Amino acid sequence: MGAINYDLKKIKAVLLDIDGVISPESVQIGRDGNPLRQVNVKDGYAIQLASRHGIKVIIISGGHCEGMASRLVALGVSEVIMHASVKETYLPGILEKYDLNADEVAYMGDDIPDYKIMQLCGLSCCPSDAANDILAVAGYISRRAGGHGCVRDLLEQILRAKGLWMTDEAFAW
């Protein structure tokens, strides 16, 4: 895991895409025509730990999956925004609602719909298998692929920088 060249202590919120970040970039299609998404349990652990330590974890996805939204809310995600085709339009409302400045926000995305919002957040991140245009604008590229621990990578580094990784909360899953 490489080090992030950003003051991680000031990160108060992490915004995440689903497809290609929380889940791998390829999905199976169920018999009902809906996508079946795979998730990484270590990403889930880091999401719930970050949430318990007061870091706002917010999902902004162009897709829609009730099962995924339910799982994320159960992990402590502050907000799940689905059907977000123009993601950057949601940022001003998020900043106002949670009393944040853009430099206190990290965003992790993997493809073209993430491009503009990545440029508006303090720390822009992506998984190792992100689209080339996203790799070019990311302030941090995880060594992990989407759906394979990139969220854990980012959240663990933030929590470590804040001295919140190996605390009593870490052992009380």
C-alpha cells in the first residue's frame, strides 16, 4: 500500500462510487435482469470502522441496487445516492448538509462519470484498474483493484493518519 501525499488528518468525509470501486468492474446479471454485485468484506470492515469514528462515508452511484444500499446503510454509511448520472451536482448539497469544505472530502471513483467530481474534492482517488482518464487525474491510485480492497486501502490510511486504526473500536466488530 503506497502512501498518500495529502494531509489525511483533515479528511472528514469519503465519497465512493459502487461499480468498479466497492464492487468489481464486471457484474453478473441475475435471471431478473438485475446486476449481482460482489463485495469485499475487508472494505466493509473499514467502512463500518470509519463510520464509527465519525468519518462520513457517502455513496454516489449512477446505478441502482437496493440490496447493496441496504448493506451499506447497515455498515454505517451516512447516505446512499443512487441514479446519480451527474455526480458533481450532488457535492454542494453534501458539503452544506455535513458542514464540510471540499478539501475535507476524499472521493474514489473509477470511470468517466467520476471525472468532474474528483476534480472538485480535496483528495481524488481511484482503484488500480480505473479508466486511463481517471488514473490521470487521481491524486492517489490504490494498488488494489475495484472490489478487491481499494476502499479498505484508502480508509485504513485515513484512520491510521488520525490515530484511529488499532483502537478499541477496531476490535468490537
